[in-house]
Amino acid sequence: TAIRNAILGAKIPVIAYCDTAASAAYWVAAECSYVFLDNEINSAVGSIGVYTSWMDIRGYWEELGIKIHEVYAPESSEKNLEMREANEGKYKLLEERVLTPMAKSFQASVKENRPRLKSEDPLKGAMYFANDAIANGLADGIHTLEECIEIARQSNGIINQ
């Protein structure tokens, strides 16, 4: 949020210069005025998606004779409910209450900040190499760092510095 606020609050255009920007890194890059990739061979952006993973090590501890107890106040019936159910193999609440809202927020941000987005397909989590990223509206071009600096200078009216 702090990085997003800094980008959106900038009084000058902000350039994301990327080799690879995936998932949260792309979320930040997509907030920028421009997304430039540094080469067409292996630069890639995307992975617009949300997931979680964890290890359920309760069985391991129980084999060692250690029993984990969780006790919640009756007034706290919703506390950690998504994860408690997920540990029992019931993922619906985790998907509905945590993952889906975050995924929708991520997708909405990309749609809002990447007006050249060609379709909804890039919002499904795939990575796109440079030329496909540009064609799909996820990136604005391929430039060297020096070219990006010059674009920034010209965009900000700093021609001779």
C-alpha cells in the first residue's frame, strides 16, 4: 500500500523498468505510468493471480506426542475460521473470503491502470514474455535503462539535466 500510494501520489510519471515482474511485483508495476521491459528474449510480466499455501504439520507433532489445542472464545467464532476449515480440507471460505476478494482487487487495479489491456485473458495468472506482454497491453515497450531515463527526463520536462 505504501508503494502504491507513493506511485499514485507522484506528481510526475513513474516508470517501471522490469526484467521480470510477477504477481505482487506486477501489481506494483501496473500502477506506474509506464511499464517497460529490458529485453525481448526473457523479460516477462504477469502472474496476475492470488493463491496461498501452507504446511499442515499437526500430524508430525502428534507423532512426537505433541497435541496442539486451539480454544476460541464463543464470541470469536469467526476468528481464523477460513484457515481452520482449510486445515480440514474445506477451502470454500478461504477462497470466498480471502483469495477471491484479493484477486478481484488485483484484477481491478490492472484493468484501471493498464487501459491498453486487450482482453481478460492476462488476468488469469499466466506470464507473458515481452512481445506478448506488449501486444496484450501489460507492458508499453522494450527499452534500455538509459532509454528509460531519457523518457523520464522528457516526460518530466527535465531535458538538459
